[in-house]
Amino acid sequence: MPVAAARTISLTAAERHRLKKAAHGHKTAHQDRVRAQIVLHAARGRGNARIARETGVHLDTVRTWRVRFAEGGLPALADRKRPGRPGRFTPRRSPRSRRRPANCPPRPAPRCHAGRARNWRARSSPEPSPARSPPPRCGAG
């Protein structure tokens, strides 16, 4: 069976600028970065197999994003709505953003687990460190 030719992609200057910014941005999400790289490689005329090798993704992934961009442009690179139950938490009220009760003591500062700092502290104090008591339980009643 003959293989269908990959769709040709032509970019405007504005699209190329936005895709380059997404492909090389440090704060760009990984999936958005890969999608932008796929489209930029496709616009240079590279084949799907070569794009898959260079970006480290599956060939079907390259085909998917190439076709979606050819049919819908930049908006087509965004995630589609997924089926299923909606999330329980909104981005503003995630489970990590819950406030601690007022009667709880503040959390202890994180300890440094770097080997040098721990070894330096152990060498500088000849006496053994006092036993640590567990932090008070919060909300137990």
C-alpha cells in the first residue's frame, strides 16, 4: 500500500516567532515545547521519521501534531477537552493550598540533606546531638 505523504506546513512570521518562543522558552510546559518543535521541524520540510528521531517522540505523535496544526493552526496545538468527571479542585483551591488551622504551630524549616553540610556539622560538634522529639501533632483531638 502506498504511504500518504506528510502534510506540508507553511508558517507566517508571527506563527514562527510564537513557535520558536515556545520551543526554546525555559518556562514553557514540556508538552507545549515538544509540539512547537514538531511543527517547526515540519515547516523546514523534514519528514515525520526524522522529526520523531530528533525530538525523541513516537512517529504517531509527530503525525498527530503535524495534522492538527495543518488543519487548525496554532489554536489546534492546545490540549483538547478530555472526557470524564471534572477535577475536584480548581487551580485556585488545590489540595496543597489549604491553610493550616490556627492552633497549629508553624512548620519547622526544611533541613539541609547535603552531605557536606551534615558532615561539617558532625565534625565541628564533638558532643552527641540531643535526641529530637517528634513535632506536636496538629488537629488531633
